[in-house]
Amino acid sequence: REVSFNKASQFFTKVASGNVGVMRSRDLKVLTENLNIADSFSFYFASVGFYLYNLVNDLSMQLYVVIFVLLTLASKSLDDVGKLDSLLAAEWVVSFGTLAMFPRLMELTLEYGVMEGITRFLPSIPSVAIMFAFMNKSMSAAVGSTIRSGFATYISTGRPTANSHYGWKECYLLYRSSHYYPALRIGILYCLYQLLAVSFTVAALPMMVLTATAA
């Protein structure tokens, strides 16, 4: 229904904020106690589980950098972390976001067959990754702000025309607190981590997936 990028993002924000109220409902408790495994998978994407996943995934990105900042301040190198057999010692190429694309692959496979589904899925990976990373950030920011404030304000998305244009100022005002400032915080933390690694003469992890997602 939403043909404008900004309105689609605001629609996800509105739905994610409303799901915070569902978390406190008795109906949710009763449903989750009586659903079988197959129905639980469907209910996960149709209810609060999917939105909580986006929030936890979003928070884990900042926590990931903070952990390495603290390890560097403690003069712990990647070799020291590797000796503990920890996965933190290696670059995480396969992230949660990558794994989240598999439901789309399954959907295309069921609809078009295995070969055609894979053929349709592979070329769409770059654009789909950017689109859903942005939308998932909209949902996680909405869930986080609603949990902190306790208010889920209504957002009138309307039905704008498909060729309506919006300027940089409008986009900045819409996404400054939900997208731009968190990305800036991750960038600052990453620069701090690299500077500390140079100062303490320890090897630093490139964090290519993290920096690409924040950018």
C-alpha cells in the first residue's frame, strides 16, 4: 500500500511501536502457551518476537564494538582472545542480517521452484540487504523508544503518489534520531577502537560487516 519510501518506513515504525503494547497483553501469553511448533514460527513473524529480534540485533552491534574497546583498554590482543577459543577473535562475515535473508529464499523457492527461486534471489541480495537493513533499523528504533517512553504515537502515513519527491532536509528530520545518530555513534566507537589499538600496539579487527551496515 505504501508507495513512498518514507511512508513505508513510517508504517513499519507505527506497527513496531504498537507491538510494544501487545507485549504486556494476556492474550499474547495465552497464545504462546497453546501454539504448536509450526504455528509458533508463523506467529513469530506476525507478533512481537520479530520486533524484539530487531531491537536485540541492533543493540548487539553497538555492544560488539564496546566489547573490543574494553578489551583494548585491558591490553588484551586478538591472540589473547583467540586463546580462549572465542568467536570474537575472528571477523563475523555471516551476520544475523545475512541469516535473516533465508526466509525470503524459502519463499521464492516455494513459489517458483528451487532453481528459479535461487535465480531470482541472488541478484536481489545487494538491494534487498540495504532496503531491509534500513527498515529493520526503523523497527528497532521504534521498539526501543516506545519501551523507554511508554508511548506509541500514531503516525499518519496516508497514501502518497508514487512519484512524490522529498528533500534531504525532510529525510534528515525523519531519520536523525533513529538512523543517523546511532550510525554516528558506531562510527565514533569504531574510530576510538582503532586509535586505542594503535596506542596499545595490538591488532585491530577490521569489522567490515559492521562498518558497512552503519554506513
